[in-house]
Amino acid sequence: MKTSTYFYVIFALTILTGCKQAYTPPSGAVTTNYLVVFGFLNSGADSTIVTLKHTYSLAAASAAEAENNAQVSVENDAGAVTKLSEYGNGRYGLTGLSLDNNRNYRVRIITSGGKTYLSAFTAVKIAPPIDSLEWNKSDTGVSIFVNTHDPQNNTRYYMWDYIETWEFHSFYQSYVHLDSAADTIIVYQDLIPVPHVCWQSDYSSNILIASSAKLSSDIISKQAIAIIPVNSEKIAARYSILVRQYALTKDAFNYWQALQKSTEQTGTLFDQLPSSITGNVQCITNPGETVLGYVSAGSITTKRIFIDSTQVQPWEYYQPCGTKYHVRDSLTYYLHNSQIPIGIVYGKVDTIKLTLRDTIFRNIDGYIFTDSYCADCTVKHGDTLKPSYW
Amino acid sequence: MKFYKLYYILLISGFHLQMTNTTYAQSQKSITLHFENRLFQEFVQAVEAQADFHFYYNPSQLDSFRITINILNKSLKEILDSIFRDTDFHYAVDDDNNVFVLKQFRIETDLAKEFFTHKTNQQDSLNGAEAELNNFFDEKNEKIKSSLENKLYEIGIKTNAVSHGNSTIAGYVRDAKTGEPITGAAVYIDNPPVGVVTDQFGYYSFSLPKGKHLLKITSIGMRETKRQIMLYSDGKLNIELQEYVPTLKAVMVTSEKLSNIKGIQMGVDRLNIKLIKQIPVVFGEADVLRTVVTLPGVTSVGEASTGFNVRGGSADQNLILFNGATIYNPSHLFGFFSAFNPDVVKDVELYKSNIPEKFGGRLSSVLDITSKDGNKKKFSGSGGISPLTARLVLEGPVDSGKTSFIIGGRSTYSDWLLHVVPNSEYQNSSASFYDLNLNLNHEFDKKNSLYITGYMSSDKFRLNSDTTYKYSNKNANILWKHIFSNKMYGTLMFGYDRYEYSVSGNANPVNAYKLSFDVNQYNFRADLNYNLNTANAVDFGISSIFYKLHPGSYLPEGSQSLVVPNVLQPEQALENALYLGDKITLSPRFSISAGIRYSLYYYLGARDIYTYGPGLPREEMNLLDTVSYASGKIINNYQGPEYRLSARFAITENASVKASYNTLRQYIHVISNTASISPTDIWKLSDPNILPQTGDQFSLGFYHNFKSNIIETSIEVYYKRMHNYLDYKSGAQLIMNPHIETDVTTTRGKAYGAELLIKKLTGKLNGWISYTYSRTLLQQDDPLEVQKINGGQYYPANFDRPHNVNFIGNYKFSHRFSVSLNMVYTTGRPLTLPIALYDIPGSQRVFYSERNQFRFPDYFRTDLSMNIEGNHKIKKFKHSSWTIGFYNLTARKNPYSIYFVEENGEIKGYKLSIFGTVIPSITYNFKF
């Protein structure tokens, strides 16, 4: 009996524990040093940006290291060279590059280490104007679509990105202000000392591409660009999206399409399968070296729309905000615990009245607190500066 | 002295005879006859009319004897000598011109000679029956055997003159003890060297010149035997073979074995279950697939994996047949055990290069597993018990030897074990499987038999997770065999095969899901074998398979689940095939086998088909239109011929060269996601967007046997081409994909390799060593594809494992104790590694190495097993044995999978080894 138990334990341990071990890839397999180049050569008056970064390790807390002090220039197939200025943090650029739409362009990079990289020559693709941005609301949220067309049937491959900006309000408006230096609370009248209305922006993170190659005419109709989940904060007050449209070469389109399919997720049942997509940049000094990234050239067209919360009703943005009462004596503790006061309680607790506009100063028993983000919109990284277009 | 004794015997026998030569004068009388196929009686009347002779004979012995004779003025002696030549009739003429005709009475004239040389003759007759004299157990059988071997069997309608030309002999080879048919037994004659191998029913049929022959019958594990035959015309001969029971003091005399030299088949490995049972395996169960992967040219996908690869083909390119039923997943517990009960399996054949034309539909190999029919003579059983599994098989006759059955079951009860371990992680794990077999066969008459087989296997497991995997095979078929004539027989089969799997996750009741999938196949086939003449054995037939696949359904599990049900449209197809083949013996040294198979494939509605912009890559983006087809409507079809050619040339008695060329087509594909922890396979039928796979293979082999065929050596080389083999695109999404064509791409493949084998299957020390070098390289060749895998260069396939060494050794210390050792070394399989992270505008991406650029660590494993048997008394109610085994003796942690997960923003690699330590096992096997 004893021996058999022993056997069973061995079996169980074998099947279930002895199995999972950390795997270290063979030496030389993991690299953190490939150059990653992304650039868009803007043919118009807007700025051109080329970023030079490096791949980084799979380990935690690593971030892309920038390639600084490189010489980056834009060349065309007629031999014209324009040098880009270094903006720092691996960014190089110039405003108003004014490309010749009939020429092909490429980027030459000479790193401080003396290596030369060249992107493939690419045509300057002029983006047709965005015809319209439209949106509709469904059970899942508000979807935003783009419509465009090229009457010359020339563009065929499109890419978009966007910047969305929204106004949002904190749940409470506070009439009291905390002077943290003095650990005292100042009560104002008819003033909102704590930021209450903010604006926040976000950039698109997905690769947004579409093609009309399969169609007889170059029309993109109702291409989904963004979706705002139902009851999201983004349309709690007012929302705006600026969509930028690029025209791509077929090669660039294929690159972005392949990249679109790869994600950073691994290890799950529904995993996507591994991909190794490089791009159109090559190392000249060391032809075998892997270089990632893509450089395209062209113009950008943009369009902005606004969506007001009144247009999407019912839209119930829920903030999990509540208040708590604390007596004056415990003030110091709560002030340092991500909570801020939003009101004053006079007299007894059971007669709490948030009569914030009450100008009569009576004996203060305590304060009403709430989580800081519920009263201060800047806690959620909002910006109190109203955008110029708002 | 001697003379008197003879005389005395003759008196006793009631005839007063003299030696024939003393009657010389009388029989000089000349006779003239012109007879065409006449009765003996007529012959007698004619002779008696012409001369003064009186015939004495037993009419019942001679009523089927027909005479064709054309003579002018010949003596009676000459006539009788001529008509009785090559028969066992003998005659004598006495002084009174009485003619006595007797059957099997060799005594008359030959008696004296035989009597005087009696001892020598007996030794002659026992010549080759080597071990008999020393056999203490088999005395009775040996007597039977000897007498059977010495008897002259007359086949066909007897004639006095054996006409020229060929006749066909046919019949069954069966086990004398159980009455079960023996597959793969060689039935042959030496001069001219013709012969056949019995089919799965134990049936053989071949043509040979008329006349007297020594028919030899050999089969693995059975005692070799021979039959003296006198072939007059087409006829039948059933042969029973005795099991080979090793003797205690065996005198090893090996006579001529059916060797790899003589068979025309190349690239075929035949394994008998006895051999399989000698090989050490995990948890003490004899395992068909684990044995198959030790053969040269066969590699396993990985430890605990569902498949095996043959000569650089993928796992789905193997057609696995179990009694003619297609098995889609031949394993239990994701490959820990194979799905075939070792007590039910009779034998296994693996065709690697020259695939017989009757098989098709897969590109790489055919693994044909046959189960036992059931003991026709007595009720018996066998089984085994180990701490993890138990199995029991019962078999026996139903009525007077016409019907027999075999029923088998196997199950695991390891679940309880996981639950007793005091750790919540284990308590959340479970693993169980079972399989059931039922075979029935009935012989209506000598010409008609019916075989019904049923098989079912089921698996369910959950290892330390909230995800439960289930899969199941279900197969049933009915086969009717009809013998039209000695030269022709046919089989008709109807069958149904099903494979299903499901994955369900219930970690979070809100997300609880069940993903399920199944393949169904309805089969019909008719096969005919026709032995045209000595030189030609023809087979032809038709087959038809109707497929119905449910490519996926993703459904909520439980009432709280909010999963949106998603069911993909089913797929239907019909695959028909027609084949014709001929085995041609051009000369004793040179033979050819040629076959053609034509397959016709129809992809059928109801289904929606996506069309893509002309000249554009098949991407969702380029989706142009959806065309709906009604139920049963032909959506598209593919067809094409397949050629199967092989030739053998015997250089010497011990060496031969074989060559073959094969083309094959495959209409059903598997796309496997090997990057995840638990590989999930997607089966897909060819459709307008997914072309059938095609391939061809050239192979050349050289075989040389040493020491009277005790040691077999062979070298085979092959070169294989594959077209339209599917691989996934970068970033493909395979599961629940309604348009899988957008995520796969076609590749061109080439595979080449060499296989070396040294084998010794007899003696105290037996086993084999094989080395296989095999490469499989793929190249993306879809002209529409722009993002080429590895820049459009050749890259190793997922299962490319160049070096494979296998050693199987078995040493018998005594008849009751033997030790087996199994060693495996293979190159690790290819791996695509995430090698870096990088930022693209707006998000982060993982950069992977080139496809399959890296490899798993090399695989090495040693297993040891010991077999302790009870006493060997043949007449004993129950035979039992103990098997003690150690799997992975060196406790090497061979990885089963390597996968990467994101944990706290870090991508971490893990390797999972299933059998990372020595696994002891003990199994009790019994047989009654």
C-alpha cells in the first residue's frame, strides 16, 4: 500500500509539476538591437517626422531606446537631398519638405556608429480629400466611419489615423480648496477652485487601412474608423475626432496589412500565429542586418467632426463616485489618502446639508470627502486648456 | 529374407501380385485410343474391347478422373504410365492380365524401395521441420503438421495428364488454434518463384503452373509450414498455421524465410502485435503508434503529440485506417497512449513509399491497422491492469465456428488520483479516456462472409486549468466479402466515421464557452482482386466518401454566459475514386507493380463561398462577393490521376533493388496552430479557394540479408515533392474563421531523406537500429501573396527533424524473463521565437524570428521494460505476465511545447515537459 501510494504521488507530480519550466531562448536568439524606422515624408506644408528607435527586450520594464545623433536625409531619384533636423528622442524632421509628386523618395540614415540605412524608393501618394465622416449609435456604442473616393481611380490603398478629443466634467464640483502645504482647507464662495472641466486626447492605436482594389471604381464607403463604447466618458459631454487620411502604395499597404494581423498577445487558445514582418528599410553597410519599419511619402487630408452628448441620448456615463464624512480631527490622514474635500459640514452629522453656497460660517464639524478624481478632472490626465477648435 | 517379407505383405493385402516387370510380355499388346476428356470407365471399356485385360478398381475413387489420350499402337503399360503420371493412382498387372488400379497405394511397385530406404525417406520428409524433434510441447501438433506436410493435396479436377498452363490456387490461411485469419502470411513456391501475401481476411489467391509443387507458407510469429500440392486445375486449399511456441532447447534451424528481398513492396513495414508488445512503453501498455514511430522514416511530432510524420509528410497526410475506418485522432490523452487496444489489434502495416492504388486521399502514408476477428474455436479473453488503466478483451465463437466476435474495452481511472493529491491545482485537473471495440464476423458459406466492426474512443482532460478538452472517434462499418471464383474475389464496404472535439472554458461564468468541431465521413467502397494468370494479379475498385464537416461553433456554456453564439457553416464534399492495378512478374528476378487511381472531388452546397478581387491576395480586405449555393449543389470540382509504380530486381538470392514512383492527391487539410500550449487542429476541405494538395515521391531501396536472412539490412532513399501544402500566414487567426483562406497560404514542399535499418528478429537478442535523415522544406509559392514567409525562401516545416536514431533491443534471459530497451534520439523540432518588442506608431508589436528559424532542444529518451511471464504450459487455464517498465530512464526533460505568455508586461517563455522524470509502471497482463 505504501509503495503504491508512492507511485501515485510520483505520477501526479510528474504530470503536473515537473513539467513547466522557464524557457530561455538559445543565446543569440533574442536581440534588442534592431533599428526600427518609421517615417512619413509629408509632401505638403505639414511636418515630416522620421523616428529612429530600437527593438527592446521581451523582459519587463524595458522600453525602446532612441537612436540619437544620426544624420537623416531625404533623397529623391533625381539626386536631390534634404537634410532633416534632429528633434531629440530619436525624432528627426522638417516642416514643409515640399516633395515633387512625380519623383520617388527615400530616406538615408547614417547613424553615429557609422552605419548607413536606406529606405526603398517610394512614390509620393497624394491623398484625396475625405468626403465625409459619419457616425451612428448602436447597442455597442458610437461607430465612426469614413467616406472617400478618388475620381482618378488612382489611390486604391488608404490608411487613416485619428486624434480624438473629448470634454469631460468631474462628478463633483468643489467649493472648498485644500491647501496641502498648510494642511488646511479654504472655503470659497461662488468659485470653483478645483478643475472641473477638462479636455483629453487620444491617438488611434490600431492600424486602419482599406483598399478599393477589388472594386471597379476607387470608392471607400463607410469604412469603420473608431468605436466609442456605449456610455463611455468620451461622449459624456462633447466629443471630437480628427481623422487623417493617407494614400499608400500597394507595397506599403501590404506591409501594414500584415502588421495589422499581428498582436502582442501570445499563449492563448485564440492566438494569432507568429509573424516576422520587416518593412522597406535596409542596412547598406551590413546587408544581412534586420531593420524594421516603413517609410512612406505623400500628403495627408483631414476632417474633423463633433458629437455632442445631447446627440447620443440616452448616454449614461457612470462614475463610481461617493462621498464620505470625516471629522475635522482626522483631516490630515485623509488629505494624504487620494481623497479631497468637496464640502463642509456644519453642526451635527445627521443634518448634513451640502449647502456649499451657504455663506454663513458656523462651527465646522467636519468635511465631505470624495476620491480625488471625482472632483478634480486633472487627476485623470485631463487638460484644463480648451482646444482652439472647441 | 527381405523378399519373403515383401511377399508376405502382398499376400496380406489380398492380391497375389508380381512385380510389374514380370508382366512385361502380356502388356506388350498394342492398343490404339483417341480420348478427349472421357471417364475412366469408358477408358476401361475401350481397353477391354481391344485387349484381354480385366480392370479391377473402385469406381468411387475414379469417377472424377478424366482421361485425354491420343495413342496409336502402344502397350498398356505405356498407356497406364502416361495416364497415371503425376497422380497418386497406381496400378499393377498380374499374370492373368488382371489390372488393379488403386489410389494412394504406393506399396505396389514402390514398396520394396520405400521399405528398404524407410529411414532415409522419413528423414527426408522431416527435412526442414527442424525444431520438431526437440519440441516437447508440440508433439501432437507436430505430428499433425508433419502428416499435413507429407500429404499430397490434389487441387482441382483430377486428370491423368496434367495439361500445360497455369491454374489458380486460393484459400484461407488461418491460425490453427483460434481459427482467425492470418494477414500478411506469405504463400509461395520456389520454382518458378511466385507467391502472394494474404490479405486482411487471410485470403490468398495466385496462379502457378499446373503440376506438382511444394507450397511454402510463412508468417511472423507462426510456425513455417509447407504443403505438397498437385495442381490439376483451379482449386482451393485452406491452410492452418501453428503458433510458434519457442522451445526450451531450441535448435535454431532457419529455413528460407519470406524476406524483404522477395517482396515487391518497398517502403512497407509490417508489424505484428507480438512484436509491438515487446517494445517498452510508458505505463506498461503495448502501443501501436509508439512502435510505428520507431520505424525508419517515421518521426513523432513531439512527445505527447497526436501525430507522426512519415518521410517528411505532415501528420494529416497519413491515412490511418482501423479495419478500413478512417481514424482522425489516433491517440488518447493528447498522445500519451494510442487509441488502439493492444489486445484487439492483430497487425499493423505502414506504407511509406509505394502506396497501393486502392488507398488514396492522403499524401504521405497509409497506416493500416487490422483487428482480430475473434477466436472461432473457443471462448477466450485477455486483459491487463495497471495503476492507471485497465483493459479487457473477450472473444469467441457464437455458433458452430461460422460466427465469432471480439469485444474489447479500455479505460483509465487516473482521475481519482489527481483528486487525492492535496493541492487545489491538481484537484482542478482531470484526465480520462476510454475506447471500445466490437467486431463480429460471420461466414455464410465458403463464398460469402460478413464483417461488422465498431470502434469508439473518447477523451476528456483538463490539466491544471479551467479549460476542458474533449475529443472522440466513432467508427462503424460493415463489409461483405464474396469469392466469385478462385481467380476473383471482391469486398463491398459501407462505413461511417466521425471525429469531434470540443474545448470549453468555464473560468468565468460570464465568458463560459464551448468551442466544438466535427468531421463526419460516409464511406462506400468496392474492391476486386483478379488473378489473371501467373504473371498478372490485377486489382480494381471504386470508392466514394461523403464528407460533412462542422468547422466550428462557439456557444455559451451555462445560463450566465453572455457569449454570443457563433456557428460556422458546415462543409460538404464527395470524393470518388476509381483504381486499377496490376502486379506483373516478368521473370523470377524482375517484377513490376503498376497502378492508376483517378479521383474526382466535388465540393457541395449548401454553403456561402467568398470571392476575392481577381489577381488580389485572398485577404478580408479584398473580399468581393459572397455566393450562396443551395444544398447539394456542386460548387466546384477537382480531379486527377494518381500513378503508382514500383519495380523489384533481385540481384542475388540475398540482395535486391527496388524502386518506386508514386503520385498522390489530398482533398482534406489540417491547419495546426502549434504556437499555443495545446495545439488545436482545424480540418478543412478543399474548396474554390483552397486547392487540393498533390505530391509525388521517388524512392529507391537496396536490401541485403545476411546469415540466412537472420539479419536484414536496408537502405532506402526518397525525394518527395508537395504542392499546395497549407501553411498559415503571418498573424493568422485560424479558430472560428469563416474564411480560412485569408489566413493560410499555399506552399511548395520538398522532402528528402535516407533510411538505414539493421534488423534482427530472431534469437535471444533481437531488435533493430534505424537511422533516418529526413528534411522537409517549404516555400511559399502563392503568386498572389506579397508578404512572403521568410522572404520567399525555403524554410523548414514544423515537423522537420533531420536526424533520428532509434534502437530497439530485446534480450531473452530465459523463456520467462526478458528485458527490452528502447532508445530514441531526434533533432528538436523547429520553433519560431519571439525575439524582440518594438513600437509602431500607436502600439507595441512582437517581432518574431524567421519562421522555424530555431529548434527545440534535441530529444533523447531511454526506456526499459522487463517482462516476467508465468510458466509456459500450453494447456493452462490462464496465462499471465508482469511488465515492469521505466519510461524516460535518464529523466531528461524533453519539452513537449514551448510557448510564450505575457505576464505583467513581460513576455515570458515556458517549456512544458510532460514526462520530465523517470516514470515507473507495472502492469499485470493475462490471457485465458
